[in-house]
Amino acid sequence: MNWKRPLALSLAALTLGGALTACGTPTASTPEETSAPAAEVQALAATSQALTAPKYVFLFIGDGMSYPQIQSTSDYLGALADEDYWQAQPSLDDNGGAVLDGPEYLNFMNFEGVGSAVTYDSNSFAPDSASTATSLSTGHKTYSGSINVDETGTVEYETISEKLHSQKGYSIGVITSVNLNHATPAAFYAHQASRNDYYDIGLELVDSGFEYFAGGGLLDPDGAEGDQENLYDLAEQAGYNVVTTQAEAEKVTAGPVVIIDEHLADSDAMAYELDRTDDMWALSDYVAKGIEVLSQDEDGFFMMCEGGKIDWACHANDAASTIHDTQALADAVQVAIDFAAEHPEETLILVTGDHETGGLTIGFAGTDYDTYLDLLANQKISFAKYDSDYVAKYKENKTSFEDVLVDIEALFGLKTEGEEGDKLVLTDYELEQLRAAYEKSINGTATSQYEQEEYVLYGTYEPLSVTITHIINNKSGISFTSYSHTGLPVAVLAHGLNAEVFSGYYDNTQVYYKLADMLGVQ
């Protein structure tokens, strides 16, 4: 098994904008409730009845990933490639400037099925992961914060994975870069009125009987008060092999198994891809191991893999970490693409998001129309690791601002001096932003008399860290409008058997119905 797979890219000139051109799919949350003409619903049913059911289904969910996250990653890679090209053989336009060759397309941007899904839930146009994952897994809308239950919290919805497991005998895999009982993975096996009931969600994981779980550690494994029977012990009692080291994971050949990443980082999740070293498993490794475990079942399998830290990075407005974790998801998708090449008539791969996070934009007022995305390559560490490994020590030692600037240059490339034209040199305005954030983080000095202004500046994050990422984001031509979720639609990209079914512009609940119809579950 490769420790760190190279990013799989396709240079095909397919644009995601094609998702907006093919419409006509019902958009209501269920066929019974749809406002579309009855004939349209019947046409969908007739089409689905003629489809061959895929034996192997992969559903990749980039948490917080919409078009901006995909495109910024593609553009970043294109900028790096252009930079390498210009250094070796400059190409000039009519005005003497370098010619931009464009983005490098991620593998899933070349999929033949291209759709868009609307993400609103029962109480918000800017929904959360619990409700949107519920829509994807059950075809129902619910309140933000609820997992696979109705708005009253009393009616449970059976998930696509549960139906495939019980009705069709498929083996089921659930993989995530965050906690296994976090909202998105939980939406494929749990039913809770509150996504924060981590222990109860964990109990449902144990009771699910699914064959493969892998990723970050369980939250509240001993209960919220630490006084309940340990979830890992309960999993072992239920017949699961609980694995916590890579050496053990390498030896796994069959389920049921729960694999917890050996190198847990912030909040017991996997490390950000930007912080991952070559000796640490990537998301792609867990997909490869999942295929090894699940493909032993002759009935087929369904695998959900979440790139959960795309969302976390966007919440913190860390563009570099966002891009690297989106790359990590593409690497994981490549494992499925390689598998599909061996089973072309039996495999369906879907890549989508649950919602957009951060209001990410390519373009910033301070750079006008210009972008310098290659500047993000100077960031060597995620905001979270900088907080834990550096800011915590600054606070303890009352490190001087001048010494902090030395670390900022080494880790983010931002500097106080440089050659003329060096875009990483801090302006006086940016330096004062950093100094104010340093005083807020280290000494607790208020930046403004207005709480609202401080929230706009820092959100709920470490002022120094988020100010650093804001500055390097903006210098590169990237900006965020929020520390929360937004209401943008998400891409639905499909490859393999029945991929064309997912083209169009529709409600996110239709992802479930399209799958359920072709797979023949009730």
C-alpha cells in the first residue's frame, strides 16, 4: 500500500458549469410530495426501472465542498504548474506578460454525469451537515442538527446504507477524516434528534452491523459525563475488530472492523492533509483497505467516504488547508476510479458535497482581478497545528511579537522585508493587523470596542492564526465571507454505471431517490 498517493488529475476540458444546463428532474423531497407534474415523476420511475443496479457504489462527500472549493483547488494546481513552466520556458502574451494556461482539473471534474443539488433544509437556506446528510442518505428534509429523524424528532428514516444492508445483502463501509460519530458519517447509520448526542450515535454504530468503519476517533466514547461503558469495548463485544495502529490496519483482511487512525490530531480527527507526513495513512489508504475488506462480499458493497476537514478548514478560513484536503479527497476518489476500471459494468462513483462552508471566493478586493494562488504553497502548516504547536507556547512564554514574526515567515512565508515586487512582504496595514491579533491572542487585549467587529475579524478562532491565514489568503486572491455554512448548491459528479442519471439541477434529496430507484430498495 502506498503511504501517500500522488494527486490524480485529469486535463480534460470539462467545465462544472455544465451542471446548470441539464434540468428536468423532480425537485421535491419525495415523489409523493413533489410539485412537478405527475408525468415527470412517472418518467423518472420508468427510467430508473430500466437501469441495471450497480454492484459497487461509492459515495464521496466533501463536507463543506461546493464549486468554490473544487475550483480553487484546480486553479491552485494550475498556478503551480504555470509557475514551473514559466521558470523553465517563459510564455508571453501580446503585452509582454506570462500567459496563463489555466487550471488542472481534478479527476472527478472529468466525470460524465454532471449535476447540481440544492441544499436547503427544513429551517435554513444555509443548512448544517446533519440535515443535508440526512437528505442525501434518506431523501427527507429535516431541521439543522437532526440526523435521520423528522422535525418532531420522533419519526426515524431508514438510510440507503441500512436498506442495502438488510434488503440486498450489500456490505457497508463508512470512512471519514473526522470523527466516526460526527454528523455526516452518522447520517448513514444513526437516528438522533441531536447530532451532539455522540454516545448514543456511537451505540448505533455498534448496533449497525456494518462491515467497515475507518477514520477519526469516536467522540465521548465513555459518555458525555465519562461514566458509561466504553464504546470501543462495546464494539468488541459486538464482534468488531477494533484497530488503532497502522501496523494492525495493514493486517486487516476482513470485517467487521473499526479502524481508528493512529495519528489523531485536533478533536481526535485525522490530521489535516497539509500536516500529514509520508508515514501516516491518507484518506485514500482507508478507501483502499475498505475495498479489500468489502469486496469479499459477492453481493456487492456501498461505501461512503467523507472528506470532513474541508469543512473544518473553511470554517477557520484556512484556504491552504482547504485546498490540500480537497486534493486528499481527489486522491481517495482515484482509488475508486482504479477499482471501477476493473469493474466497469458494475461500479458507480458519486462525488458531492453536503453544503458549502465559508463563502469562499476566488478574487479579493485588494488584488482587483489578479490572483496569485501559488503563494499558498508557502503555508507549511494548518491553522490547527499552528495553534497547538506554536500559539499555545507563545501564551505560556509570552513570546515577543518580533519572535513570532520569525515563525510566521518560516511557516507561512509572510515577511517584513524582501525584494521589490515580493508579494509576500507585509504591508504596514497587514503588519498592524497581525500586531493587534497577537495582542488579542497573547495578552487578551481587545482589538475593538465592538464585539461585532471582533467577530468579523476572528470568528471564534485564535485571533493570531486566523489573521495570518486571512492575510495569505488575500495576498493570493482568495477570500471568505463567513465562518459558517452558506446556501450555495453543490456539485453532484458521477462516473460509471448510470452516471447520466445524476445530470441536471435538483434537490439534494433526489440523490437518495436516484440511488434507491436504480438499486431497487424500498
